[in-house]
Amino acid sequence: MEKVAIIGVGQSAFVRGYPGSIRELAFEGFKEAVEDAKVSVGDIDASVICSAPEYDKQRSPSGVFAEYLGLIPQPTCYLESLCSSTSMGLRMAYSLVKSGLHDVVAVLGFQKMSEISSAESQERMGRGADIQWESPFGTMMPAYYAMFAKAHMEKYGTTLDDMALIRVKAATYGPINEKALFRKPVTLEMFTDPDHFMSGPVASPLRVGDCCANADGSSCLIVASEEKAKALSKKPVWILGLGAASASVNMAGRDLFTGLAVARQASEQAYKMAGVTPKDIDVAEVHDCFTISEILAYEDLGFAKPGEGRELVKSKETYKEGNIPVNVDGGLLSKGHPIGATGGSQIRTIVLQLRGDAGEMQVKDPGIGLVHNIGGVGLYGNVTILGR
Amino acid sequence: MSKKKEIDDRFKKFGTVSFTSVTKVNDFIDFLEKGKVMGTRCQDCGKVFFPPRADCYHCLSRNVEWFEVSGKGKLVSYSKLKYAPVGFEGDLPYSIALVDYGDYKIFGRLAGDIPDDEVKLGMEMKTVVNKLPNGQLNYVFEKV
């Protein structure tokens, strides 16, 4: 079987208020990935441009980017699955390469969220849910995830402190990731101090510190066939497993509120395709858009039994030195969450880890890594398993 | 008769801010006006839908009939919002919630007059039509 590799990764710094246009933002991640892959732009046969729609005035950004990045006349297209867009983009690039249609494909994710207010942004994100039947009630992402948090707390006894510990862990690594938006430490005490902004309520039971923040950013992955990867790259990272699933957009169509069904389904597919089990994963990136999301991810991915996710963070097993390091680049909570760029950033971290290029964030000699990337409130789920 | 075709945009009355105006299940709004919350049932395969659908994905039939949501369900989960999206600020604070009726679930809001300490997951609730201050219609969950 012909393998498919990631031979280059890049991302912009994730920031508030990027001082440039979206094509310039896209160039930041693209330049780093192309230089990392040590290829020339002309080696790239096609591009897949990924983001969540409606943040930009520009319609169909793919054509604009292809021109700005020097990728014309090669084919390009736009792909979206909200926050998991780049993981879905990688899945598409894998298919394009595996089918033999193309040898080298660039997957570029971006989002410039700073041009609209936080309330407007919440309104757009809320409209990533069911606009006919749910958005008219005044929904927003934190409130949806808060419903999952509430259900998990009720069923398993997960506490507010358990969730805060996820943020404390994330903030342990924010300071050592030069691309991260939040680079200051966070303590558990901040969550219990009523005067500290971290403890402020957003949507019960979630507090400010439980939520990731909007950001501007871009990320890029250069995907190549086995033959090209071996010819062009000294350290290709192989795509071993891909899983993807979808769920009812309306919460009324869901059965599970103490986990995300899409993550369970996607991980099962990815483990099967890669021929590995949760125990084989040496390092992981999970979609911690909220603190509860990381606890759900531990359980949905099989790192912990249902209800026992919190034990992993309490025992520090998911810290850099633990058995299964998770989000040791600071996660979405520290990096910020430029929706369409997030999956690519997660994949970049795992690629750097597997190559031994993660610098201060490097975990000890990982062989297999996993990326869990969720779109909407468990509407789309992508799990990607990578290996050396 | 006017040549201009009238647009049936009744659905724009749903919720504080509606993002949909035209749907095949516009009658849902007329039922709300009469104090009824309705779902649909496929007359060919019997599948029950809430929110109501005009089309059955199970057997691809378009032969659906209305049924009234009645009785009580159980609170699956909820969240009380401190911040709201644009257009909903005037409703704060409010709680979004999900209630399980067994054959179907309903997403909506908790009635505003339930004290926080009386809200418990699993509690029995009923769904009632609610007229919003801006004249719009939705439904809320009340304690049984």
C-alpha cells in the first residue's frame, strides 16, 4: 500500500488583531510550511483552503490565496467543517494523493476573527448550530458545551476544580510556545477568586477561564505521496489513520451528553486504520475549546474510562512527563482558536513532536501521535493518527 | 388577484431573533399562536420528529402529520447564560435547556421564573408556548 506523508508544517503566531489582510495572514503559515518541507512552491500540485465561513468579506478565498501564494494555475478549492476544517482538509489531501491525482498538496487553514466584535462572533458561532430551531433561543458555543459539562458533572461527579486543572495544565505550556496567544501561567486560585477575571461566569457552569479565545491565525501542511516524500524529505511523518464522523446539528437529535459521539466514532475508525490502540499513542493534541472538552476527549479517545477523564489531569499523566502527554503546546486554551487554522496547528505540533523538533515542548521519543479536532458542538469529528 | 406571489414567511416569528422565514413547516407558528407546540410524524413509517420536519429521512416520504407535544419530559441538561449573542442581550439572563420526552427531545429555554436552586437534571418538565416582549413566539420548559 502506497503511504501518504506530511513533509512540511507551518503556522503563523496566533494573535488578536493581525495587522494585515487574510491573504497576508495565509502567507505566514504557508511560507513556514514550504520552507520546512524544503520544496519550491512549484512542487505543489494543488491546494485545499480551509476555514469557517462568514468571518471575511472575501467570498471564495481559495482563488485569492492561490494567486497570492503562487499556486496558480494548479487546482484549488475551499473546504469547511467549522473548527475541524483543516483536519478535514488533510483527509481530502490524503485522498487526492492516494488516488494518484496529485503528488504534493498544500492544506491551508486560516481565520481572521478580529474584524468583528466578540458578541458578533458568538452570534456567528451560534449559527454553526441549527439556525432554524435552536439559534432563535439565543445559543452560543460556551452554553452548548456547558450543557455537556453539566451532564458530565451530574453523572460522574466531575468538578469545577477538575476543569480548572485543564486550564492550569494548558497554561503550563503556553509560555513555552512562541506561537501562543496566552503565555502567562494560570493557577487554580484564580478560578476561586471572585475578583479574578478567570472566575467570571460565561454560561453556567463554565467560567472565563474554561473557555478558549478567538484569534487570528493561519496554518499549513504539505502533504506528499510516498515517492515524493522519500525524495524530498529527510523526516517525513506518515498518515497512519484517519477517522471522521458527523452528528445531528440539533441537540434534540443527540443521545450522548457526557461525551461526543463523533469523537468516539472517528477515533475508532482511526485506530482501526492505523492498527493501533489508545495505549500505543505517545503524544496527543485534543480539541480543548473548553476545559470540559479535554476531559471528554480523554474518555472519547479511550485514554480514560468514561467518567474517569479528570483522573488523568489530576495525576498529571497528561503533562509532558506523563504517560500520555496531551496539548503540551498549550492547546486551544493557550494558543487561541482561529477556527479554520486550529486543526493544522494541532497537526503541526504532532508532526514536530514525532520528528523531535518540538524544542522546549518536546516529549521523550514519541513514535505515534494523535490529533482530535472537533467542528461545532460535536457536529463534526476528525481523528488523525500519525507516525514516524 | 395580484400577480405578485405572496411569500409565506410566518417562521420569522419564531424566537427572539429568527434566522429562517420560509419553511414547509410554517404551520408550526400558527399552532404556537394557538398555544400548541407541535411535532410531526411520518404517516408511512411512523417515525416521530421534533423539531418538526416536512420530509422523512427514514423512508423518504413527504407524507407527515402534526402531533401535539403533551405530557412531561425530563431535563437532560441546561446552561444559564451570562452573555448573549447579538440581538439576544435584552433576554439575559436566560437558560437554554434540553428535555427528553422518550420518543423525542426538545431544545428550548427554561421558564424564567424557576429559581436556580430548584433546577435539577432529571426533573420533570412540560413545554409551554411563550410570548416574548417583542411580540415573537417561542416555548419554554416549566416545572411540572
